[in-house]
Amino acid sequence: MRIGLAGVGRIGAFHARTLVGLDFVDELVVTDTNVEAARALAEEFGIEVAADSEALLASGVDGFVIATATPGHAPLLWQGIAAGVPTFCEKPVAATLEETIALTGLVAATGVPVHVGFQRRFDAGYQRARRAVESGELGFIHTIRANTHDQSPPHASYIPTSGGIFRDCNVHDFDILRFVTGQEVTSVYATGANKGADFFSGAGDVDTGAALLTLDDGTMVLVSSTRYNGAGHDVRMEVFGEKGTIAVGLDHSLAMGSAEEGVDFPRGPRKWSFMERFLPAYQAELTAFADVARGKRPSPCTVRDALEAFRVAEACELSRVERRPVALSEIKGV
């Protein structure tokens, strides 16, 4: 297959390294507004460079991968759909709710396959948790805890366009929550705080967030996020049921120490970034995208899925700002 990749920044370069190592990729062509960065990556891997996204899409690609900064996602997704090319887009598909709704309608009207990059759906632990819930192994589920704790903050320039901690970090938790439980969020109450760098509050954001979500079957979900988890990158989900409990991310890489005497868990080594934590999942999701592009399977994570996760994030941000519970019915959908 000939795959086109737009964006060679941190996640784009990571995807490029993944793609060139996958058997189904015969040719990879990249483009970026930073021409020198695109050329350097192309030279490193012996791949092609396109002058811009229009030239890339016109070069006969079988699939289009969007990994630019968030403001570029929606315009490039429109281009990919208009060209009729199966497209993979990193989350979020757009920076605003209105744009996301518009893209949901466009995909439905055109039928062009679009796969959104929520890689946790391809992580073995989360898939095991989903099976445990679906099979009834845990009995009824009453409580879930989910967290996304980054080891260190991104560059200050990233925050003003990130959408805020709930849209940028916890949106992954909101998507995987729907995936694991098969339920929808009905209400949220969220808060946040800043104890770190001034650039978070300067952008109207927080460096630490927390939310209480209620699912449509009455399950309580406790969600947390932070940009400052010096012990390492910590992404987990704990599912508490009537008959048992299961945890995702509870292994020897856990970024936490025990206060109990004589306990040697976890022994390490720890993970220090989301790319390290989810490398197998990233490989699996891009392999799945190849099947989507070849018509072998429907999208495993649609724009509609992305919209529903975005609506939860939007509700959390509204709750944080207005300091009140927010029903999901207050957030526009389709």
C-alpha cells in the first residue's frame, strides 16, 4: 500500500517510524508545513516528500494519515474525504464541537471510511477489561476509576491550541470508557487546579483535572488527569464489579511506589511517555487502518465515536468553568 502522512512533529514522526516497519506499507509519502522537518524525516527513512497535502492526495495514495497539530485536523480531514481517500485522523478530529458535528454529517453522507486515532481501543489490557464486562464475569459494574497522568508537561506553545486538559488528555478516558462498558455518560461534575507552570492558567487551562461521571446504567466513574506525574507516565482503568475487579495498567511498569514494608511491587522499569506505554496499540491501530482502507473491515473508531467522547469533554470543561453539574443533554450532538 501507498500511505500518505501529513504532519511530522512528535506524533507524526512516531507514526512514520511505525508505518515504515509494517509489512503492508510499500511506500510512504510525507508532507508538513515545516519543509525542512519533512525532508529530514524522509532522508532518515528513504521515503518521499510531497510539497503539500493537495499534492500528497493527488499522488495516488491508498490511505491518508493525519498527524498534524490539532488546528490542522479538520481542514485535512475535509480534504481527504473530498478526495475519496480512506483517512486516519489523530484525535480530536476538530478543535470545536460544531466542526466535529459537521464532520460527522459529512462522513455519513459520503461514506468515505474514517478511522479516528483512539489507540487505547487496541491495547490488550483494555480489550480484556471489555470482555470481562461484556461476559458478566464481574457481575454488575458499580464504580470505575480512570486516569491519564503525564510524566511532564508539553511545551508551553502547545497548551493554547490543546483544547484544555479534558479535551486533550481525558478525552482518551472518555472514549475508552464507552468502549469498555458499552454505556453512555449522562452527567458530569468536573473541577481543576494549577500548581505548576503559569502558562496553563495563562491559557485558561489547568494542569490537574478531576471529574465524576454518571453512566446511563447508574455506574459511577472517577476520572483524573495531570501534567505533573514525576514518577512516570501512568494510564490506568480500574473496573469494580459485584463479583470481581479488574485493572488495566497494573503491572511492574506502574509509576507508583508502595508505602508497605517488604513490598517489591512494582519492580519496573517504568514508562515515561504515552508513545512508550502504547507502542503495541499504535502498531495495531495502524494495521487496523490498513484493513479499513482496503475495505476489509469497517472503521473501529468512527467520527461519531469521536464526537461522543468530545461531548463528554465539552461537558467537563463547562462544568469546571461554571462550577456546576452538567447533563450531557446540554451538549449539542447529532
